[in-house]
Amino acid sequence: MIGWVTKVTGWRLTPGPARRWGVRLTATIVVLALGACGKNADSGDGEAAGDPNAADSTAQAAAAGNVSLPVVGQAVRQGDLVLSVVTTAQVRSDGVAVLKSETTGPIVAVLARPGQRVAKGDALVRVDPRELDLAVEQQEAALEDAKLKLLDNIVGDSIVTGKAVTGERLRSAEIRAGLDRARAELEKAKLQRERATIVAPFDGVMDQVKVALGERLSQGQEIGTIVDLRNLRIEAAVLEHDLPYIKVGGEATITAAAVPDQAIRGRVAAILPLVDSATRAGRAVIRATGNGSLRPGMYADVRLEATRLPNRTIVPAAAVIERDGRPLVFVVKNGRAQWVYIFPGRTNGFETEVLADSTSGQIPVTPGDTVLIEGHLTLTHDAPVRLIAKQERR
């Protein structure tokens, strides 16, 4: 269209009526060209090309109530608010066993590998049992010899006295024959044969395996290390001024920097008596069941229960925002976000209690109400919203 206008306006204009006609023709074509451009601007093609006003139009539509904004909500609850002491701790395992050989002989099978999960009683290493079988047979023969000696002693005594040997005399004959010693040596040989197969003492994961097929195992030789990743012991450092608030049996939440979204819960099992004179911190021992995210040796963040405020109306701390210096929460009612001014009380960083209005004596939110925790920072009162899952919003 621009080329067409240029072509027409490039005519040489002549005076008189022809000149007036030429000007009139040019103006008409220019108007037509501008009109056509205006039509293209109003079409969907202009928006697809990246109209900068498109976002403003969407925002205006949302403000007008035509668009439901996606938000994340969470229910108000009635319950205990737990105030906490936050500290660091080191993760340890209740079961870290260094396995050592209790027998001797050539290794014929290594059944465990580092990192392998094993159950209690699973075979880890097997030693050739033939030498141990021979030792058992030797001790069985020694026991038979002791029985023969006993029989000779009993028969001799019976011939002399004419009576059966019983009581103290029989016991004395057994000792002289070496019967007790032979029995003990046989049981020891059988036990050594049983130990030809080294088994896992508890459920866990192999950390090290230090023997190889064909190697000759010696008494007391280290075989490997097994670690229990389920039953964990966490030792938390607690500053001396916080120690009076920590109680045995209190809740504990443990997270590691590597997996901050995989917290596990435990209980304070003990508060140790000594305080470090350099750090001025004592230690609280926490028992917890591992979920695979925490491993012995890790340092973790720990939140220990210090004070429990019972029967409170509680909202997520993320739900509380301020407008004009006044705290409020957005409550979803009939698909709209309505702000409600509140009087927040104490908080533990995750949850906040809501206090009663000093004038009416009423708490402005009710357990079960849905308050917004994401997507609410720029909302206006009574804005249309659509609740979605937290993962979906991400």
C-alpha cells in the first residue's frame, strides 16, 4: 500500500481543474491506505506479532473480574503452636559395625558389594568349611576317647566295690576321663564351622568390603563395614540459655542442606549433662527414623520444640501480609479472594497464631477457612481466583 501511495503522489500536478482533481485523488488513496493499516492493527495478526499492549489488556481484564488468577491456598487450623529453638546438628547412626573374622580359611565367596542393601542374617562372605569340618570330626573322636576312658574307670570301680558308680564318684570319673573338656572342644569346633559364613548383624547398607575371593582369611581380620541408615541419632548443639526450654520427648524437625525439602521428624531422647566451656553449648540427642535423605556424618539443621501453645487458631506464616501497615490474610470465598485484617500473635517462622479482636473479642478467621499462601502478594480485595496445587503453580 505504501508503494501505491508513492506512485500516485508522484504524479505531476497541473494547474486548473486537473490540479484540483489530482490532489483530491491523492488524498483519497492515502485515506484508504491508512484505513487498511488500521484494520490490520485491529486483527489477531497484530497481537501475534507481539503487541506491547497485550499484557496490559490482560491485566485490565483480570482487574475487571473476567480472569481467575491461579493461587495456592492452605486451611486455617486449630491446634498447638510449637515455638522452636533452631540449631545445627550432626547425623550419626545407631548401627555402624566393623565386621571382623572369627575364623580362618580361604574365602570361596564374597556375596556383598559396597553400597548394597542387606538384611539381618544375609550371608556376606563364605570361607571354605573343609578345614573346619575336619576340626569337628577330630573333636568328635576326642569325645569318644573320653567316653571310653570313663567307661574303663567306672568298670574298675564297680568290680572293686561291687556296686554301680554314682554321685560324687561318677562325677570324679568323668573329670579324670576328660569328658567335660572333650565336649567343650567339640562345641568350639562346631561354632567355628558356623562362623565360616559371615552374616549381616542387622539391616543396613555395606559401606566397605575389604576382602576378595581366594584370599585366606585370618582370625580378627577386618571384612567390611555395615551402616544402619534407618535408626539415626542426631546430636544437636543447644546454647546454654536455650537448654531450659528443651524437654525430653519434645518434637524435632531435621533437614539437610542437600535435601531441604525432605525433612524428617524425631523426638528428643536425652539432654546430655555437660556444656562445652568454649562454645557455651550443650547437646540434645534426637532419635529419628531415616528416609534415605540423611546420612551419617552429615550436618543438618534442627528445629527443636521449646514451648507449646495449646489450642490456638493458626494460619501459615506465608499467608500474613501487610497493606498500609496493617496485617491481613486473603480468605477464599465463592471463588474470590477477600482480605481479612487480623491480629497476629507469636510465630515459629512457619505458622502464626491469630489473636482475637480486642474490640469484638472474635477471631476473624475460622478453622477450615482457606487462606492464600502463594500468588496473593499483588491481589486486590474480592479478586477472582482459582485454587491450584503448589506443584502446578511451579
